[in-house]
Amino acid sequence: MSAPHGSDGPDPRTEQWRGKRVTVAGLGVSGIPVAKVLHGLGAVVTVVNDGDDERSRTQAAELTAHGVTVRLGDGDTLPDGTELIVTTPGWPPHKPLFRAAAEAGVTVWGDVELAWRLRDLDGRKPAAWLAVTGTNGKTTTVRMLAAILEAAGLRTAAVGNIGVSLLDAVLGDFTYDVLAVELSSYQLHWAPSLRAHSGAVLNLAPDHLDWHGSMAAYAADKGRIYEGNSVACVYNAADPATEDLVRAADVEEGCRAIGFTLGTPGPSQLGVVDGILVDRAFVENRQQQAQELAEVADVNPPAPHNVSNALAAAALARAYGVPPAAVRDGLRAFRPDPHRIEKVAEVAGVDWIDDSKATNTHAAEASLAAYDPIVWIAGGLAKGATFDELVQNAAPRLRGVVLIGADRALIREALARHAPEVPVVDLDRTDTEAMSAAVREAARLARPGDTVLLAPACASMDMFVNYNKRGEAFADAVRALAAERA
């Protein structure tokens, strides 16, 4: 952390923290850096954590060596004298700790709120924040945005829920011009004073409702990304709920609503015309002019939902003043993360696509819409989801389905109702080797010209540590199949 510049006496930006009694809720990738930063500012820090396992004890020992108090196995009791709580994103608002804080009049922030408030701590001009949220597509959009900003010659980074600490970005020695910030609904819930340069909600579908309590509460937390925007609120024209959130937001005078669409854009929108991404928002005469930005073929991969991601990223970049050529160059330079509609191989005329990241029905629906015909590998932990609408929409594209995982019966029943003619292989096993069997069954069903698509529409933890391991198992099995048939 850099020291404040040009100060002869106590700096009020740091002095306010000296001796302040702060409780950090949770260890892990967020809690540990928060505790270290606050301790470094002179706060009296106590970390509370639900777990008391070996990993937690190791993390606690590291913090204790720095002079931080850590209480393991009791994340529900408010420490005496607490003046502020800074929580890790995953702790839900109904936790007893937060109820106790409300009764005691203690404010609760998240790590994003802390980073926002500390962004000018060292006296440097803080970087602008271009913020992205949504049920699906956040990480891809933020990484596309960072690639576009880099192509424009700007000092930038993709940070936030993407796994890169915002605290590191705002307090590190490197000076950024602008940050591409991914924010989850959890992070937004605990970030009351965040005011981004421009923000985008990519889409809204039921998710994390056990945490938020209702769809309305989930949507409201997503909508916080628009509060106080100064230049643009970017919404999805195909998802009216995102535009409703723009209308409800309290923004700075002159901030504009900017839509993106896979169709022909209207004024103040970005869209697609004859395979070209075009801008009718950030042009001199948006009633009569359109600016070409890139070709659909410049988007990798050019699946419809990924083109939507590219348009959202382009809208935020254009709101920041990035020239059209940088949008094209950034999209061409972008490479998607693994397990996001990633082509693994072509075997005997069949494409094998890994979209293990499609952990809910909304993501799977977007993935299924990109291919035809499809042999679909699906299943896992449903997390309370229902599959009728997903199956109904996908049915005309399905050559066959292979089901794995704990809640596969829910998908099988939806298939029986809405696609009874589609062959279904139900693998009654949840061991990790089930993926190899699924790949062999999919190969049996597929014909040349088909796509075998792993888009589980479910979480992975019934069989795998995470969606990455699930995708790796799929890719390994496909490569083994390719080697056999070479």
C-alpha cells in the first residue's frame, strides 16, 4: 500500500482508521486481505469465522502473527465494542451476526465498499470504475472490456468477483486509468456508496434466491450497480427487467440509458447489422448515424450470447471514450477462459464443446441456442431449479441427451414432458468416472455435423470440486476418444 503523498501532519484519510474497532466477517480470499489492510491503517481488527478446520487455523495463525485477533468457530456473535463490520461476499444478510449489528447500530460493509472508500487513500487520482453484473456472462464481459481498454492504450485490469482483489488494485503501487470491475449480487448488496462511472446489468434470471430471500431482492441488489452512474447505464434490450432497473436508479444528471441488442439497434443502442457490431449511442447524430465497431466474426466464440457480452463490453468502453478501432482490436485479442463454450475437439465430424461453466438454466439456455443439432450432456446439483422452460426451448435442437449427477431425474422428467421423442441415456452414477461413460454414450448418439455440448444447467459439487474439474474431466474423456479413433 502506498503512503499518502504531500502530507506534513496526520492525514485524515488514514487517521480516521486509527484505533477503530473493526470486525471482519470471514477468512478466505476476501477476508484475509481486508484484515491486513485495516490492521495496516491502524484499526483494531477482529476476524470472526464459522469454520475451525485445519485451513482456517493456518489462515488464523498468519493473521495472528500480524497482530490481528481471530475467533474461529463462532461467526454469529458480535464482538464487544465493534464499530464497523466488513464482511466477505458470501455471508448472507440473515446471519445472526448481522442481525446483532443492526440491533447495535453497527454498519456493515463488503470488501468492495471498503475498496471504493479507500480508492483515493494515497492522494492519486482514483481510476474510473466500469462495472458489470448479471446472472451470467459477467467474467467474459469484464475480460472483453479489459481487452478493449488495453487496445486503446489505457492502463487497466479486470478485477473484483473475477478473482483479482479490488483492494490490491486501488491500494497497490501501480496507477490505473480505468478498471473493468466484475461485481456479484452479494458484493453489490454490501456496497451502499459505490458510484461507478458506468455500469451494466447483462441479464436477470433466478439465482442465489436462498441468499437474497426473493427474486425482487436479488434484482434490487443487481440494480445497485446503476446507482450514481455518471455517464451510462447499460442494459439488455432483450431483458426488460434490466431496463426497469435503470429506470429505478438515481443517477447523476446527464447519465444516459444505453441498450444493447442482437438485432438492429435503435438510437442510444448498440446492435448487429449484417454481421457487423454497430454503435448508435456514442455518435454525433444517433438518429441518423451508426458507427461500425467490429464484425461478429471478431467475437470469440461468436455464439449469440457471447456477441451480447461483446456488445455490453463495447458499450461500456465507448462510454469511457474508447475509439471504434480499439473495440475491434480488443475483441480480436480476447481469448475466453476455459470451460466457457470452449471447443475441445472435432472427432469424426462431431464438434465437442465444453461449457461446464453453464451451472444454471439461464446459462445453459444461451449455450443450447448456439448449436443445432445437439447431443446434450447435462445434470448435477439443481439448486432448486426447474427445467421445463429450458427443455421446451431446446427440444427442436436435440439429437439426444445424456444425464449425469444427483438431480438428473428433474431434467429427465422435463424431457419426458416436452421432448418425449428425444433419446435419453440416464447414467445412474455420480462418481467422477461417470464423465467418461457420458462421453462414450454421447459419441454413440451423435452423427457427423452434430455438436456434443456439455452445458449441465446444474452445479458440479455432487461429483466434482468445481465446474473447472468437471470441464477438465469432459475434455480428458473427449481427447481419449479422439486418440482411440485417430
